[in-house]
Amino acid sequence: MQKRRLGQGLEVSAIGLGCMGLSSGYGPATDKSAAIALIRAAVERGVTLFDTAEVYGPYVNEELVGEALAPLRDQVVIATKFGFRIDRSTGKQEGLDSRPNHIRDVAEASLKRLKTGVIDLFYQHRVDPDVPIEDVAGTVKELIKAGKVRHFGLSEAGVNTIRRAHAVQPVAVLQSEYSLWWREPEAEILPALEDL
């Protein structure tokens, strides 16, 4: 498996496994034992990057990934995300929430669900227009200093947001739509990422 270096020092397999579809999003959830077997088979084939989020399920995808990777934890990079408000009683997504206290609460809950002492990559799932990105980056920086998070990422963020966040805490990863059909990141996003 080829490797890629993301940001300053995060090395991962060139191919990662997005785990969302095992629990939600693309039809019924995969049988738990089959999903665990699939994740572990990916590790055996050299995949080291596994992507999840609290909103997938919600919560159950992180639990699945945590259980599957617990015996292999030292061999893998686990990425998860914060930034949505989820109604605890219904499990429904109710908008964005990247307030610092919410970020800290999500980190603690994700650590438990993932059965790990540290989140390798903690993404803001979507930019919250009601919370300055400097506050978001600063909160993740505190979590990094506390040893609960290793790297900071953004998802679907624009150039200005990326630069402002990076000035507070280096952004290791940007997750964005990019394909043969959607080349928009080539205009401004990719040059900004190379610059940073």
C-alpha cells in the first residue's frame, strides 16, 4: 500500500476507508460482525486511515469503528468529526454546532465510543457560520495540547476559512468534494493548501 503524508507528519495509506455506509447513508446498516470483518480485512490489506463521525448513525458508526479497530489501534489512524447538533432523544440532526463547549463534549464522547485515548484526526464536519473559525481552531488546539487529539481537519471549507483556521492551529487535512465531475478545488483550494 502506498502512503501519503498529510499536513505536518500524519502518514496514512493512499486509500482510506470511509465507514459511514456501514451504519447509515446508503441503505440498511451492514451486519455488525460482517462490518467488523470488513474493517479488519482492510487493515490486513494495508489500509491505515479510517473515517467516521458522531453523526453517522448517529453514534453507532463510531462504536463500530472503535470495536473493530481496538485490537489494531497502534496500526491505524482514526478520523472523526464534530460540528452538528444532534437531538439526544430522536437522534435527528438539528443544524450546526461548533461552539467550544460542544466541541469538547463531542471529543470526550467520541473517545469513549472509539475506545481510544486519542483521536488521530478531528475534523469540523461543516463550517458553522455562527462560530468564528478561530474559536473552533483554538478549541481543537487545546484538545491537542491536552493529548486528546493529534491533528485538526476541516471539511468543505473555503480558502479564507482555511487560512484563518491554519493561523491558529495548523490544518492537516481538508476533506472536500473533488472528482472528474467536480474540479472546482483546482482553482483556489488546492493552491492555498499547497501554500500552507
